[in-house]
Amino acid sequence: MPADTSAARLSAATMALLRCPACGGELDWAAAITCRGCQRRYPVLDGVPILLDEQQSLFSPEQYEATQPVFYDRSSRLQRLVWRVQPGLRWRDDDAPVYHHLRDLLGQRSQPRVLVVGGAIEGQGMRHLRDLPGIELVNTDIELKPGTGLVCDGHQLPFADASFDAVIAQAVLEHVLDPARCVAELHRVLQPAGLVYVETPFMQQVHGGAFDFTRYSAQGHRRLLRDFAELESGALSGPGSALAWSWRYFLTSFARTRRGYRLLNQIAIWTAWPWKHFDRWLLRRPGALDAASVLYFLGSRQATPLDDHELLSAYQGFNGVRLPGKNPTA
């Protein structure tokens, strides 16, 4: 394998696990990346392999960048400054217990290899994993950014079966066309009893422009991940964050121009951000699950999917009918 491809980002052992996203064939690295099966060739940009099946993937780095919504515009110095100083509207706890739980589980494995889907920008809580002895974080994304080790599509993960000890997908599944297919790919590339950690929004408005497709309730999220045994799940950001988001999008709905949108967006952010701090208390209450802004799931790969009757019995909130004898908050 040539030293100038992606050795600085991916280990040789991980590069050996890469496969053609179109046919699943092994790759030849002699001169360029070529599939030994279907003979397709794949480019390398700035040392990063671009393993996209252009005939099947809707995504391309250029198209994704071109369709970002207007409030991500940071083309001027003033806009970049505003972006840096403005408060966020989502309650974030970088020391949430689930991140320590995930770290402890990975710490029990020797030299864990972890796939991070959508990992060009480090997600919340991931700093706890960086210093684990022997860990390799394989950051993939559809965007070619400094943190990207491999450009690929989550619908066609270009890895051999059972390649990873864990997979992580934070704020990803709402941006893909077929979340079930992506989850099946996460399941496929995991080793038996491998770990999965997923964060997905529930009560959030559109935040990815043309690339924002899906939302899940807690029940829907659990069913999507039914091929994994649950270790822990719940709300990561709660009703306070959801309220802040709603206020922001209520105000920006009055905009008629992009300039007006940006102005109303700043007014909304600076008037709504305190509400997210209510989540410090609300996340401890069962009713928060029915109005969560962001949900999380930590689980392990299993062969038998969760039965839908068990799914219904596992409902934890206060909204509507709960099956008797199955809910701890009766």
C-alpha cells in the first residue's frame, strides 16, 4: 500500500478491511484504488480515499456543501465571528453518564477499532474515547474535512463484514435517505456482540437543508435499532431544548429574504437559549422522553431482532396507554 494515501489517518490494518462500495470486492492499492472485482477506480484527495459509488449514492461532498441551509453561511468575517460567539439551543452534557458507560465497555476490549459515521467533526462526548489505550477511531463522512479519514456513504459502508468493535453515529440517521439500510450496514460491519452508539433528533426542525429527512420518537428509535440488544437509552436533550428550537423556527418563519432570515435567527437564538437549561432537571423525569429534542441508544449486536410486543411493553413515557406490569413509572 502506498504510504501517501491515507496512512496518516487510517492504520494499515483498517485499510486492509476496505472494500468496494459497489460490489464489496477487495481493493488493489498498487497504483490507484481499483476494485479487483468490478474494476471500478476510486480517487484519493489530500490523502483521503473517496469510496463512493456514484451510480448509487445521492451524496457527494460538493453537492452536500452546496445545499446547506442559509444559517450555516460563514462566508464573511462577521458571520464567522457571530457563529463562534452565539449560544447553542441544544442542552449538551459532554460528561453524560452514557459516554462514560461507552468508554468503560470499550476499555474492556483489546485495541478496539471504532467506526465513527459522520465523524468529520468530533461529536459530543467523544473526547472520553480518544485516550483509551490502543483505540483506533475511524472517522468517515460524506464531507472532506480535516477530521475525515475516509469519504463514504452510510448506505454503502466500504468495509468487510465484522470489521469493528463498535460503531458510532451521532446526528446522522436523520440525514440519510434510508435509515433502516444504514442501520443494517452498522450491524453488518460490527463484530459479534460489537457495540453501537446512536444519537438521533426527535423534536427538532429541519437543520440540514435538502439533506434532512427523518425524525423518530423513542419507540420509533428503538424499533429502528431492534437488531441490537439495549444496554442504555433515553433523552440526551429534552423539552427545554425542543422549546428553544421551536421558538427559533417560529420567528424565522416570518422571514421573506435571506438577510431577514439571518436577522430573525439571531434574535431567536439570543432570546431562546436559556430554556435549554431546564433540561438539567427535566431529563430526569419520564415525561421528558415524549418531548425530547435528542434521543440516544447504546446497545450491542444481536442475531435476533426485538419483538414488537416487547417494544410496546417497553414504553416509558406518560402519554397515552401503557401496558400494565411493564413500566417502572406506573
